[in-house]
Amino acid sequence: MNKVITSLLSLGVACSAALAANGAISAVKVSDKLDGISAESPLWAKAKYTTVTLYPQTAVHMNDKKANEANAADKAKNAQVAALYNGKTLAINVKWADGTKDVQGAYSSDTYSDGFALQFAGATKKSGPLPYIGMGSDGRPVVVHLQKATASVYEPNGNKDVSTQINRNQTNLFGKDLADYDAKVASLAKTDYERSFVGEGFRSLTEIKDGSSASAAAMVYSSNGWSGTVSRPLKDAYVNSTGTVPVAIAVWDGSKMGRNGLKNLSSWVAVNLEGMKPDAKIVGEIAEEAKGDAAKGKEALAANGCAGCHQVTAADAPSFMAPSLQNVGGYSTVAYLRESILKPSAVVVPGYNRNAHSNTPWYTIEKGKRVSTMTDYSFLDKNTVNDIVAYLKTLKAEVE
């Protein structure tokens, strides 16, 4: 694995691009144009790469036995992440190891592609608290830029060139003429699967189709891994960046049927814009460390019956009783975990699926809003809450 990571870092990264040590990403300021920057651009030699760990997402359990079994023993992945900005545009590069190149088939429903996404905290009147790491939360929007590895797709009905609107086997062409025909169809095909979404929680994700998000994304496979880039404005209708841009990263592995919630996910990461004053509140929330005693927290978790519904380990309650906590410490901030204990309805994860018993719903609907069926633990004293949070932060897979 170390050799793979080393080879990934060699993809256009000069020795001067040293790894940052504090976990935050420093976006290096450049004067170059960054719109649509490629993963192979020599500009990335100016960047400073930081290791970001992505954990298997377990809060939402898929209703796919084969896929779940294929990912049951998944470990965390380390990605190398860097950022550049020029005052108007922010570009982020993500490199991660993947031993297989998986591309979505054009005419197949049983193949799955590799992919990645960057999630940005949306513009709000106040700089915190941050949205839920998975698709945002009510009143705390996110913007998600998704890129998948896809094969060339040409849909004749979507193109006005009538000369290419028939199957090649139905033409009267042979030899060079048929090769020329194939080349023309290939030139009209689309190979890019890039989508942008805005959301304020599960089931609210909406694709941005009106051109109001002028982003660009791409991914390139080389040396047993992917390198993906996203470039977007620092400020638009959805994001209003100051000196710190909160970003979360997700990657999918098509060889393990990865899609939707079946992915590896980072916690929020602070991208600090070089030369600008960092947003102390955002940086503080992301970097906050648990203050309690994890051993006492484990005891308090058991004493309050949490494992009766939540999967703390694979041997605990079934995954459909409540969101699994198996990797919650890896991709959750201390602030989110504390909020979930004291205000369980602040973010309602909708993982309820057809295998769940009707007597164990995760939430109810009251006045049009989802209300969690989890006990409100606001009666716990501050020290106990801190202890539980400290224990929850230990729940995460080891890095492969």
C-alpha cells in the first residue's frame, strides 16, 4: 500500500509539495487560470498535499445482500488532497489508491463505476454549526459535486446528426467507410458523468441544472489509483467562502458494487485559503477534540441502552434498528456527535428500509418534519456526554 500511495503522489507532484502535518489543507494562491484544471496539470506541483482518511460509511445500510457482504470487512482509505485558488476559483485535487479501474458500462445495469465527490458547506447567515456530513441538514445546506468513471455513451435520439442515427450493423458500410462511421459516432459520444447537487438533508438532494453552478470535475486513472479534480467559484449562489472552506470527500469502488451510500467518506476538512484569515469558528469546530474519558463513555453507552438499537460493533443490534455507529468516530465531528446525543432530531438519518420491522421506525412525522424516535439524552450531565462522545470518536476502522 505504501508503494501505491507513493506512486500516486508522483502523479504531477514535485518534491516541493510537502505533506502538511496539521490535518487542514492549505490552498496555495496562484495567478493561473484554474477553471477546468486537469488532474495532470503541472500546476499541482505548486500545491501542498495533506493526508485525509476516508472511512466506510455505515450510517445508511443498503438493501443489497451481495454488496453488503462484499464490503463487510472494508477498512479506511488514505487520500492525498491539495488545493489551489486564484481569488475567484478554488480547485481541489484528490488522489486515492484503487487496484482496479471500474467504468460504468453504457448498456449494462449490473456494472458499477469508481467515482468521487466533494461536498461543500453551503452559504448560511452564520458560519456554524456545520451541516451533517451526509447530504446536509435542515437549514444547513451543502453542495455536492459528483464525478463517475463512465464509458463513452452516444444516444442518437439526442443528436441532430441524422446520418449517425442508425446502428452500425444496419449501414451499408464496410472497411474504411465503416471505420470512418465509427469514428464519427465516437466523436459525438459523451464520456463525462459530472453532476452537481444542492441539499439540506437526506431525500432533499436536487440536481443543479440551470447553470448556476459553474463547476468542472474530472478523474484520471494511473499507477493503481485515481486522481480527481473539482474546480468551482469561491462564491456563487450556493457557496460564500471566507478564509476557510469546509469540504468533505467521498470515493466509490465499483469493483465492490459501490454506489449511493456504499462509499468511503471523510469528516469535514478545513481548506484554508493562503493569505486570508481563517474562519476561527469553522476551524475550531472541525479540529475540536473529545474532552471526555472514552472508557467511561463506553460504560455510559451501555448503561443508557444505546446498543439496544445502534450497531456499535457487528455483534450488536441489527443494522436496521438505528444508524450503525461502527465508523461514526471517523467521519463525524465532536460537535455533531454531541448534538446527536442532546438533540437527536436535529439530523434524522433515513436508513429505514424494507427489512425493518414496522414497530421500529427511525422517526415519526410531526407538523411536516421528521422527529427521531431516539431518546432525548439532554438529561445527561455534561461530563457524561463528553465521555460518550470520546468513546464514539474511537469507533472507526483501521486504515488499509
